[in-house]
Amino acid sequence: MVLPEEGAFNAGDPVSLEFSEAIDPATFEVRVWQTQLDEELEIPEDAEPVIASCKLSDGCEGLTFAAVEGDGGTMGVELTFDPEGIGRPGVPLILEVLSGLSDPDGHETGVSLYYNIQFRDPNGRFNDEPVPFEDGVFIFSSVIDKPIPAVLTLISDVKVLEDGRFYLAGGEGDEINGAPKTTVDPENLIVDPTEFGWAAHIAGFVKLTDDGRRLLETDPIDIRLPTEGIDVVLGGTRLNAEIVKDANGNDFFEGSLSFEQLSVTIGSRTTMQEGGSETLVGYWVPPGTAPANHPLVCGDQCGAIIGLCEVPENFPPDDVCEPAVEE
């Protein structure tokens, strides 16, 4: 999948898939999911796709195809999602290219391929009305499958101003009590206190749509994931998400984490890998239950992180944090 510079597609723009070799267009078939993932960031077993089957030869309601021809045959497909429906801004989608995709000689893929897709409002950053949001602690989670596997858990202080400006200060979360690495339970997480812990300080904007939905897009940052013997950097990382309400009425982020490129350094050797886009979720943490010493937007911006915490200059701007009250 060819990612745009912003990390998310403008609503109405085509989504391009490129193939390493020509395909048999009759075997290209997709399924589309629009669902809240489970805590392992997997599609729930009882979930139903919004498009169960759509073939390149037929198309379907809300999704149209255009084959991209090249030397030897069909070398790509452009998918256009209805910008007033399934492809409207803020709606996170999972595109599944079904197994059975083959080349003209009949060699088939044996598994489905999954792509995270997020659409953005192309009209820019402005709001006519105040953006509703209750500042607090959120646990963000994203699982990167390729080019290398990694679990990103960020225990974050989040602040959204009425005009829509968004600020996040977060520290890497490590699982405890035998919990899985993908846990988002605050009782089973601590802020990484080791030299391999890392922090992220992210600025962005929440756009309020005409129908009252809240769409987040952030400015790009580089996220470095230091581990013993290997150093990974996600270059040009962006968050794009819709802020919705969970079953308990609390704010919940669902969307994508995209990165322009990934570098891996082992010793003195650095290799560059292509970028990608992965599912992102952000869970609200009840007051008093957040892991101790997480970074703050206004206050201790590193918290327990002693490994890598480089706060950007002018983060946040002076008008974001209330001045201390004089006694």
C-alpha cells in the first residue's frame, strides 16, 4: 500500500496497492472491516465485515476499483471508497486482500493480507465550535508486524484545548504480573524505569466535523525504540484517529499509527526499511489507577523515563499550561 505524506488519505482519494509482479485480476478480491478491535488488536471473532466480498471484476457498493496496467499485465489496483459513506473522514478501516490472489501462471498467496486505512478531512485545521474532551491519562497501543515485530504501549497524559490543539506526553509501558505484552490494563503496566525506556511528546489537532465527530491528526515525529544490541527508529510517525465513546461513555481513540520509514541499527550498520501503517487504539484510564510517574504535558515531562526523553523545544506552547497560582 502506498501511503500519502500525511500518513492518512484525503477522503475521496484512491488507495493504491502495488504488486511485485503482475496478477491475475480475476483473483483479486477484498473484504473490508470497520470494527473496534479486541485488546490483542485483533478483529473480534463475532465481528462482521462491512463489505464481505468485493472483486476487481465486479466492484461493489461504496467501493470502486481501477486496475493499473504495466509491463506483463496488472501491476496494481486503485481503490476508491465512498467519501460520504464507508470512506468518510475519521473512520478506521481494515482492508483484507483475500488469500487466493495469484499471478497469471496460477501461483497463489496462501494467506490474507491486511492493511490499515485511515481517511482525513482535506479542509485543514480549524474549528467553529469548542472541541469537547476531558483531559486525562490514556494508554495507547499499536502492534507493528513488519518489517520487524514490535509492540508499542504508551502511557500518556493527553490535553486538548477548546480550539482543537492536541498535546500528548507519554512513556513506554512495560507489562508486569505475567500479563501479555499487548496488555492495556493499567494494573498490569509500569512506566519503563530502565535505560531502554523511551518517551514521546506529540502535538496535533482535533478537527470537529459538521456532524460532531472528532478527528485527530498529529504532526510527524521520530520515535526511537532502544533495546539491547539493536536500535529501531520509526521516522515520520503520525497518529490519525477518531475519538469516540466506549461502552462506558469514556473517550476512546481508534485509528492508525503510520510511519514514513523504519531504520534498524545493529552495531555500526544501519538498514532502512519502507514505512507502514498499523492499527492504533487509546484507552481512557480512570483517575487514580494510572501507572505511577508517567510523563505529563504540564509538569514532569519525562516521569520515570531515564532512557530516552528528548522534549521538543516549546512543548507545549506557553498558553497551554495554566500558570502556577501564587500564594
